[in-house]
Amino acid sequence: MDNKHILVVDDDPGLRELLEQYLAEQGYVVKSVADGNAMKRHLAQHFADLVILDLMLPGEDGLTLARQLRAQGGQPIIMLSARGEDIDRIIGLEVGADDYLAKPFNPRELLARIRAVLRRKQDMGATQQERIGEIYRFGPFSLDCDAHRLDRNGEEVALTTSEFNLLRIFVEHPNRVLSRDTLVDLIKGYERAPFDRSVDVRVTRLRRKIEDDPSAPGYIRTVWGEGYLFSPRDKAA
């Protein structure tokens, strides 16, 4: 079995040592660095299947680094923060993190999050293999499931893995109200905490990329008290 490579970016040497040892015992190949510059040097020379990224770092903070990783296409990201406040979690998800964990945490919980994020990535790859040549078109957009690509009038629109997964779910269920619980179930491997609003955060991020006016969405509409409805026509019925 191909062991997955994980990069830990945290300025706490004790935590880095703990995670290196614990995750290595679980079969992962783990490297750790203390800041963003070291992260960039490592990724320039080595591949990582997933990045565990602390929010508070010397120099560039975790949010800035997450944005940079996402702008480059990037690996899945799990963000860590000693704060644990809802606003930090929401901002982390908005910049493209795939999951968020507050410190202090049980290493077993981090392991569960890692497995879930990597499983989603693997499932996405399997879905692409099963759907070679399948392209969904709506308005000026075309979503190519094989190429994992969204185009608008022939120009590529950059999507994170979580944004692509969510859009694929919507285009596969057009003109149907999907509750938040249904979306969580369809986003495979994702474990939701009570009152988790991360689906709403992901919808907001996706709207910014496909809606002409995200404040008055035409494609992904909110059905109050029920969930979201995707309309390929981008017009109110």
C-alpha cells in the first residue's frame, strides 16, 4: 500500500514531535517544519498528500499560507488553532481549508479528520475514473468531471477540491432542494459537529466563483428552512 505523505507546519516543537511519532505509527510518512518559509522549501522539493497547518505561525500566518496553497491548486489542508473560536474556523474554511481542528485535541480525532479528508480525495479520483468524458453545462459554464475542471466561456475557474465536490453534487441534483444534512451525507467521509455551518461557508465560497452577483444568487439558491437548490437556468422560476 502506498503510504500517504503528510506535512505538519507548526511552531511548537513538542507538538511536531508528537504528531510525527503518532502519525508514523499509523502508517503515514510524516515531515514537520516550523514556519511558512520552511513549508515552501519543503513543498518545492517534496510531494505531500495533505498539509496540517497551524493558524498562528511566525512570519506569514496560516490563513495567508492556506490562500497561497489554494491559489496553486494545492494539497488538502487541515488547519489547527489554539483559539478554537467559530470565527477562526469559518475564516479557515473560507480560504480553502478542508477541515479545522481546535487545540488542544486528541491525536485520534486528528487521525479521523486526516482519514476523512484523504478518503474524500480518493473518492473524488474514483468518481472521475468512473465518469470519463462526463461534462455538465449550465449557463456559460462547463464542469468536466474527468478533468476536474470548471470553465467559464472557455476560461478555467480555479476551484478547491471541496468546492469542486460541492458543485458536482449540485449539478447532479438540479432543481431539487438539498438539505444541509443531505449535503453532508453526499460529501463522503465528512463528519459534522452539532450546528456545523461549514456547508454554508462552502456554498458562499462557491457562489463567489460562479454567480454574477453572489448576494442575489441565480444558480445556488437558498430555500429558507430547507436547504439549497441548484438551478442550471440561473433564472427565478
